[in-house]
Amino acid sequence: MSVTATIDGKSVDIREGESILEAARRCGAEVPTLCYDSRVDPSASCRLCVVKVDGRRLPVASCAHALTADMNVTTSDDELEENRKTILKLVLSENPTEECRSCIERGPCELHSLATDYGVESDYYDGAISGRIPEDSNPFIARDYSQCILCYRCTRVCNELEQAHAIIPEGRGFGTNIVAPFHESLLGSNCTFCGQCIQTCPTGALMDKKMLGKAVAEDVTKVRSICPFCGTGCGIELNVAKGEFIGVTPDWDAPASAGSLCVKGQFGIDFIRSPDRLTTPLVRRDGVLQPATWDEALTLLVDKFQTVRAESGPGAFALWSSARAPSEGNFLMQKLARAVLGTNNIDNCSRT
Amino acid sequence: MADRTGSHAPFLPMLHDAMEHTETMSEETLNALSNALRIPASYIHQAASFYHYSNLGKDHVLREGTCGGPTCCLPGVGVRRGTPGEGIACPGLCDQAPAALAGGVFRGTAADPFLPPPPPASVDGVEEVLFHDIRIPGLRSLDVYRANGGYEQLRRVVEQDDAEEVIVNLRASGLLGRGGAGFPLAAKWQAVRETPGDRKYVVCNADEGEPGTFKDRPLLHLNPHLLIESMAIAGHVVGATAGVIYLRYEYPEAYDVLNEAIAEAEAAGVLGDFDLQVARGLGSYVCGEETSLLNSLEGLVPWPRERPPFPTQKGLWGLPTVINNVETFCSVPAILERGADWYRHLGRDESAGTKLYSVSGRVARPGPYELPLGATARELIEVAGGGPLPGRAIKGYTIGGISGGLLAAEHLDMPLDYAAPRQHGFALGSGGVVVFDDACCVVDLVRTCMLFYEAESCGKCFPCRVGTVRLRERLDALTGRAEPSANLIDEFNEIGAAMSANSACGLGQAAPLVLHGLVRFFGEELEAHRQGVCPAGVCHFL
Amino acid sequence: MAVMVGRGAMTNSIAELENAKLIFATGTNTTETHPVLALRVKRAVARGAKLIVADPRRIELTGLADRWLRLRIGTDIPLYNAMAHVIIKEGLYNKEYVERRTEGIEELADFVKGYTPQVAEKISGVPAEDIIATAREYATAGNAAIIYTLGITEHSCGVHNVQSLANLGLLCGYFGMESAGVNPLRGQNNVQGAGDAGCTPNYLPGYQRISNREAREAWEREWGVPIDPNPGKTKISILDEIMEDKVRCVYIMGENTAVSDANVLKTRAALDRVEFLVVQDMFLTDTAKMADIVLPAAAFAEVDGTFSNTERRVQLLNKAVEPPGEARADWEIFLDIINRMGYPLHYNHASEVWDEQARNSPILAGINYDRIRMQGIQWPCPTTDHPGTPYLHKEEFFSEKGYFQPVPHVDLAEPPDAEYPLILTTGRRRPTYHTGTQTGRVDGFELLVPREGLEVHPDDADALGIADGDLVEISSRRGSLQLNAIITDKSPEGVVFMTFHFPEGVLTNILTTDAHDPVTETAEFKACAVKVAKVTEPEEIPASG
């Protein structure tokens, strides 16, 4: 029995559960999509990924159909490309953007990348536009549906992946709006501000409000790191522009989180640039903590430690390390305790 | 909130219950529904806000409006439609046009909206199958139905317990699904029968939402037991004990009729262990698409599903499901009674059986008619429908309601069967025919059709959601509402092509067909409109 | 759990949860405390996994659950013992596994005989039939994962809670099985790493007992100094030793202990008393304010380093920005101090600190910065060609065998009584973290959970004449404070709930008891006796009790 199919004339092995789209991309075919996010069930909405399958009267949405044995698939021909181009023209006309804020700040968005590939301009078909901008004072998610293409990735990620059930398409047809039911603002809705809607958005409709206007894409570098809050250890990318931390994007390759984040990891990192940060050592003088140099502070500290050790021995010391600090600091603190002060009185704050 | 735990598909009944109590649905009601149904409130909100006649995400239940359908908007019938959103979706009263929703009641020109008239007398020489008994007074009641041979076929099927034999018969009869796609009934039932599973469903698509189509309505109103018997037979054949009739919102009287008939049949014990329920829609054309219908029953937004899997494999609640429309089901008992050969030969030429056609618009005797499958448009219009209005000349007609295509008078001798319309890239569809004459503007008619598609597009897929609007806007321009663009025909063609090929369901695929007909067969009238002239004098130019 | 199978860490990986056929979540408000990890649970449920939740409080998970065992606070042991009773009595345990890999089944069987589901129902309030059904489903699931957090461990019988729970996994052979296991979800980002690094009084780095001569000698060779073979003192003992003036210097890194400790006034008294207090932190916390010297530390984003997550995965931090002012990386501060103390030491980079830790820790020996640059590695990872260990105990336990631990039920350390008739239980809310040192300084978070409130059951509120939003005073034997009431049935009658995220308004841990587990010394944050009264004459909410 055959366990292969043919895509664009090439023989392709069948893999359990793999869609035509995934298989086609695996063997190098460039199939455009706008509504596809591999983490949620395909919705087959954008209809850009349609391909021809022998024996089927109409082209099929490759994202939503498994590649099966003996299937003969054509991912590209003049007719398919012409219709894809028309759909792109239609989509671009639904909510045309003069200046895509995503392209400017995050780098070319999926929509405008495709538009460039297909040489399509946004004002090709004039007509009514569908998007509206909700009055939403929430401090995290900037929602501008005048840049929305209603691909429903945000609502699917919210409902299927996060299961937060905060936003949903309301109404029907061209009048469909993305809403938080009964709430104009996401504040007060079911939204947990995980920010995953922003991360899946293929246009500038959903943006990180905290990062908005902070930098242009060319100036941003992303540094991989790990979220410093709970024990899950989600992967994050610290976005840095001109030496300043400006915000977080998920690390899609992180094994524990696979691109997911919660409100703390997504929007809670800016404590690091708080004006409350300590910037110099402080020493208590006349009962008051006052700024000091490192040399002053550490001289004082070491003198005291030497004195106490001489007087009372290692048992007079207790060191409590931090379950929030990196392991290297923890290791050296216990080395200070065991190897230098000579005490095993080293503990950490994991009990609280 | 009423206990609906025994319901096969509790969402729609519970939504109706909830709507009875509030003018605008509150968050509390929504949450109560969510808890009772164990469906996230967000999904219920999305689903409920979708329907024309729900009050979720809207201020109130829609209770007033005139029909915006193609028949009711023809000159001399109703009013010329203005802007999108105006006018209600066709409520299937095209033979009583103009129709309207007034005080929450759908009514046409008939005196009593709750007592629809039986179909007009049969055409001489036509042997009726579906309408054979329909004019018998009191047929709604179990006694009268039984006195005319009702439930005999169900009894025989149960007694003989030979499902294969039934399927063999149905295959021999050549009966194809009358919902539009024309899939062989026997093959469908066979597929469900052979799909393993303890629980299966029989679902009737009584969501007759196609404009210009009103042929299931008399069956539902006047001969409910025929449908009930037919579905029970289907249940027996495929191994399903649960059935659901998905009834369109616009047929409220049928809801009572069906429920009473089911109760009567159950009380008399004729249904055995087949448990049949009626779920009322809330106003949505796309729910006539079978996978949207299933989503609607499940309380999900009624966007179409991708196929495969087909409902025969994964239908209602993911279980094997027979889904047929009213007309298809109702053909079964007669086939079983009188034989496959008899039925097959009722049709013309290669076609098998009879077809219910609806004819409306500019004809003398609009109505639902049963004719041999394959009767020509001329027969339907001139013989059954009484021909054009006095002094008028027929200019053209739509088929499949409006979703099968648009033809000109020169095509009147085209057989209304499955094969002939395909030569034009068209389809028989529901068998509805809307007739227009020299007093009508074909461009304006096409625009009315596109307004309908725009209003009914579910919004899931890009080509349909945006394409219907862009096409209608270009038709706006042609009919004098804006300046037409220079490359109008190119735009029609390319948008239409993308919609037909790439749309997710039949709505978007079929929506451009009327436009194709316009471009191909009414080029002169189209060109006149581009020059700012409406030959029929219907359109007013800026 | 270490007593039973040799390790107390999460046995399995986070991603594996998605493929569990049954998840038994107990004492964990996962969606609030570990939102991203909770997604795996949600996805497992969406894929058809059964979810059974044991929790006194109504939480998001109980809404997703197939069954909710609403046990009374502090009655975990009889519940799990009764499950063990059913599993053994009905012969549902994995006999081959128990025979081959465990010891003590007879003792356990004998011991849990008395814990019938009916007895457990009386104690826990969970219907006997639910206990039986849960036991059966758990044992026959094929692969079932237990997850738990502080609802289990933050009790004076925390270790016993864990052991009675782990008995179930051992009975059914779920230790050493993919998408199964018994999984404590660690609350803080690097709890695992601090433990890995040897920051406990009785373990050297890599979980090598201080009493283990071989391990000690390896470190002595590395460091060139002798190591005290006796375990050090835990934090709770130290507090007493401070009061006795035995301990004179305390050095605290990155911990707001003056807020987060149970019975926090006792901690504050000790920190007040200690002769010399050094605090190293990013912020001038309440603890830092008490210090003699405060050292400014760099944040995670300002250093290279590693965190080990709850699934034992060592992951790399990369320096993204410069620390503010003169703040320095923790390790650099210690390096400076160590040198100044007359112990010459030099590292070119944080990776060299890690390498030193790893090379003398067999479970970490194969991990280095280069290997974890793209994805972390889960220990044990003994060699540089070892891929790491997604789930533990596959072939064998760290201990020779798996040892069942029969453990009895004990009452709460401080049960409610006539004077303090309610139980206060504490917990966490998603948008806020710990003492608010960090999340309190994030723009916008104030809009999500603006301030603390006391959750009171409607029936209790009725009895006490409290309306939603009323100012109430809550008192325990240790102190009292005032805050606004939130009327909700999330907690059962007789139980009130609050977090400790907002110490500036509400210093929750004034109330909590420092009664603690004798082994781990973890305090019973999850239950102390309190009384609540409406404040009739409204006054400003005081900063502390």
C-alpha cells in the first residue's frame, strides 16, 4: 500500500496528523496564510492556503485537511495565484492602513509581507471599511481594529489555547467585530492580559501598548532570557532598543512555555527600570541608611565579618539566599558560607 | 430556565427560552445559559449575537421590517431596496408578496398568516408524490394521515427489518438530495448505516432560507406526519434513535404544528424508540448549509465546517448523522410504497422522480408546484405559474432560488434538472424560480440579491465576507448610487472567480452566479447602466 | 518525598502533562500561580483527559474539573489514605511494579485499613463515593499525573501530606512513567536552582548530603578548605538563635523576609535584634530598611546566569541591559567579598561559576552554558553527551527502592475555636507576585488587583453582619489588621482568604502562624484561626497591625 502523496510533482511521505499545508511547507512549497497559527485548530478562514487536489471539484483549504495517501496536490498555478491575489486585494481593502504600526515597530507584519510578495496595494478596491477602535484604557493591549483583517487568530488563541474566553467575534459578516462581551474595555472582562492575542496578530491591530512608540524595528534587539516570576520558567525575549529595555516578546522555542506567557512575563518585567531601583550601596550611619561607595560598604562588611568570626566563630553567621536570584549568586553565597565563613548556616527562601 | 437536559440539542431551545424573558439579553442571563449548557459564555455570546432575531449584542428582538428579498423588491410587488441592513431576510412568503414582519409576525398578502393556503391545484397530467395528499382537509392530524395510508411504510420497514432492502430500493429510485447538492440519498444513508457507532442522529434541514423558495413550507404546515414518518424510517435504516428537525425561525406556525404532530405520534406509539425533536433557528440563511446547521444546534457560531469529515462520519456532536432536507425525506414513503421503478419514471428523460418548484415574481400564479424533475422553466412559468403578467414580457429568471444562477428569456426551454444548468456553470439548487419581466431592472435585481448575500455572509472566510460587500458596492454604482469604476467588469470577474473557487461554503461560492448571468446574458442592459441609463426606468442616477 | 524515592523535585516535565490521561490536582490554584503551566492542564482536558481537583476553595480549575473534591482544610492525609485503602483493597495497584520496585506495601496496607472512605468522609467532608471513584479512576487511568503546590506543603504536616500523596503514585507505578508522576510545582522562578546550588543547611550543591564524606571531600578538594560535616541551622532555628544572641550576623539576598514569613512580627523582632544585618536586593524592601548595609543587586535581565525551573530544567539568562547605577550581579558581589575576606578567587564570567558548581555535582555535571544556549537541560545530566532527564525514576529510584510511608492524620496546628472561629487561608492571585516588590512596580498592574481584600463566605458574612466592601478587622492570636471584605463563596463557610501581595496596606503575615513542619520547617500558611468583625467606625486602613 502506498504511503506517499504527491505535492507539486514531488513524492511526499505521509505523516500522521499532518495537514496538506504542513506537508507542503515541509517540502519547500510556499503556501501563503493569514489565519494560520499552528497552536490552534485551523479555521480555514483566509482561504489563501487553498490548493488543488485531484478529484476535488473545488480547491481545498490545505490547513484544514490531512495529507492522505495517493493525494495529488498542486499548491500553485496561475488560477490559484490569481485568486490569492484577489483575496489579498479584498483583505487589504477591508481596513486599509496608510502606515502599519506593526511593520514600523515590530518589523514587516504577515499581511504586508504577503502584500509585498504579491505586489498588491491596499487601495485596490475602494469601499466600506469594517474596523472600529474601541475605547479601551487598559494599559497593556492596544486594540485598533481599523487595522484588523478578522482572521480570528486572537479569538481562537484566547478561547482555544489560553481558554481565557475574553474576546470573541460578535455579529456576522462584514459587521463582525472583535469584542469582549459586555465590556468595551478589556479591563473588567475575562481578559487575563496574557498578551497572546498580540503575539499572534498578523497585522498592527493588536500591539503591546507598553512598547508602542518606543522604538522602530531596526533598532530593536531581542535577547533570550527566562521569566523571573513563577517556577514554570517560561522563555522570554527581552526587547532592547538603544540600551533600554522596552518590552517582552515570547520565546517560541522555549520548552516549558512554547511561546505562551502570562500577564507577569508579558507585561510585568518593567520593574527592572523602576526609579525605585537601588543604585548604590547603603550603609547605616547615625541610624540612617545613607549612600556609600562599594569600597566603603564592603570594607565595613568584611571588617565586621572578620571580627565576629574571630570572636564568635562560624556559628554566629546565617546566610539566606534567594530562590529568585540566579543560581550563580546562590552558589557563591553558599561558597561564602561554607568555604570562607566555615558555616553550613545557609538557607533559602523557598519555604515562603 | 426550563430544564432542557433531555434535549438532543438544547442550545437553541434554551436561547429561545432566555429571550422570552428579556428584551435585551443581560450578562447574567448569558452566564446562566453558559452554566446550564456547559459551554463557555464567550462561545454562546458569539453564537447568539450572530442571528437576526436574537437579542444578544443588540438592543432588542427585531419585530418589524419589510422583506428585502428579490421577489418582494421587484417593481409592482414591493419597494426598491435602499441601503444594506434594510429589510428582513426572505421569510418564504414569495407567493404572497410583498411580505413583512409586523408585530413579530411574518405575513404576506394572505388573510391569515397562521393558516397558509395549500399549494395551488396540481398541473393537469402531473402525478404528484409530495403534494399528493396535501390538499386533504385535516391531514395534520394523525387519524387523517393514517386513514390515507400514513405510517404504513414505517410499520413495514420496522416489521421487515431489512434496512439493506430499503437502501436498495432508494438507490434504484434514483432519488437525489433535494437540498441543492443532489447527492444520492441511498449513498448517504448507506454511509451512516455503515459508520460504526452506538449513537447516531437523523437531522432534517427545514431551514428553507433560500430566497424565492417556499416549497417545504406547505409540507411542514400541512403534512407534518409525512416528514415525521420519513425521518423515523431513516432512523431505523441507519440505526439512529434520535432525530432533530432544524426549523427556520420564519416558520413559527410550523413549530407548533410539528410539535403537536410529534406528540400525537409518540402518544400513539407509532415512532417506537425514535425520539424526534424540533429546534427552531433564530434567523440565518447560512444555517441552511448543513455543517453550519450542525454548529448552530451545538451552540457554536454557525460558521460552516470544513469537509471532510462529512456529517455522515462526524455530524451532530461528532456522531454519524443523516442530514437531508424536508423534500428529500418526504419522498421516501411513496418510493417504498409504490416502488423504485414507478418513482424513477416520474421524471423526464434521465431525471428521476418529481421536484417541488417554487415560482414567484412577475407571474400570474406564483406558488409551489410539483412537476416532473426536468420540466422546463417555460412549463413552470407558463403552465404552472400562469405565464407573465398581462401585457408583460418575461425578461429572465433566477434559478435555485437566486443561488443557482440567472438566465434570460431565451433560456426558458432549459430543463430544470440537475444537468442542464451546469452547462452555464449554474445549478438547480432549491428549485425556486424568480421571474422578472420588461418592467424590471435586471441590474437592480442582481444588486438586491447581493444585498442578501452580504447580509447573510457569516464572516468566517475572507473572500465571501469582503467580496459580497465589494460586489454590492459596485452594483450600487451601476444602479445610480455612486460613480462606477472604469474596470468594473474586470472587478466583477476577478472577485467572482475568487469567491466561487475559494469561499468556504456554498454561500460565497454561489453568490457571484447571478452576477455571471448578468454579465453574460444582459450585457446590453449592463452597458446601458454604465452609461447612466436604466432601460426599465427603475434606477435613478445621481 | 525525598525519603520515599530520593528526590523531592517534579518527577515529570511540564509538557508531558498535556498527554496525561488523568490529572489529579490537589492544593494547587494552578491557573493563578502557574498560568502557563496550567495551559497544559487545560489542553489535556480539551483532549479528553479527566481532571480531578481536590481543593477547599472554588477556583478556576474546579470549574474545569470532572470532579471536585471539596475537602476541609488540613484533611489531605485521610483523603489520600482512603484512596490508598480503596486501591489496595480492590487490588487496583500495579502489583508487578510494587513487587519489583518498592518496599513497605504490607505496612501501608495494614496502616490504611482504618482509613475507609467513610472514615475519610467524616474527617474531610468529601463524599465516600467520590473518594472511591477517584481512587479507581486514578489507579486505572493508565497514566495519571498528580500536581500539587503549597496547598499541600504549607501545612505543619506538609511532609506527611506529600508522603500520603506520593504513596498513591508509588502504588500505581506512576513514578518513572511518562506523563504521570507526582509533581510539586515550585512557586518561585529559581527555587530549584537555589536548592541545586546547595543553599540548604544539610545539602551541598547537587543535593549531596553534607554528611556524605565523599561529596564533602570533593568540594574540599575544589575549595581547598575543610567543610563542616554537620548540617547548619535552618532559618526558623536561626530566628531563635538570634534572640539568644548566638547568631550575630545575618546576610539576606533577594528576600523580603520581613513581609513574607509566617508570624512575621516574630521575624521582625529577630531582624531588629540581630547585631549586623546585610541585605542584598534590587529594592529597598521592608527587610532592607532594617539592614546595616544594603547592597544593590542587578536584575535578571542585567546578568548572564541560570535559573532552574520546576521541571529541573537549567535555563540560560542572557544579559540584555546594564544594571542601574552601581548595582552589580549577585555573583560579582560575593566574589568581591570572598576576595576581601582573604580567599583569593577569580572567575572571568558567570559560566565559570556554573562550571564549578556543575563539575562537583553529579546530577549537573553534563550541563554547561554552551549546551543550554538554545534550550535548557533537565537534570540529572551526568555527562556532556547526556540529553538530560525529562522524567525521573524511569529505571530506578535515587534511593534503592521506593519506600511507602504510612502517615496518620493530624489536626491543624491551630484549629478554630470559640474565640477564633474562622480559618484564614492564604494564597496568590495571578497578576501579582509574592510580596509585590516587583509586581508592585509594574505600570498598570495596579488596575488588575488594586488592593487586598478579605474573601468571606456569604453565610459567614450574614452571621457577622458584613456586607460586600465593608471594612472589617481580622485578628489572630498574633495580631490584627483591617481591610475591606469581599463576599464570595469561593472559600467554604468558615474559611476566609487573603493573599500577601500588598504589604504596604495589609501585612497579611501578621496573622499567620509559624507552626511548621518538623522536617521542612515550612510554616502553616494555609490555616490559622482568626476572628472577623465589622469595623463600625470607619478609620483609615493602618499601614500595619
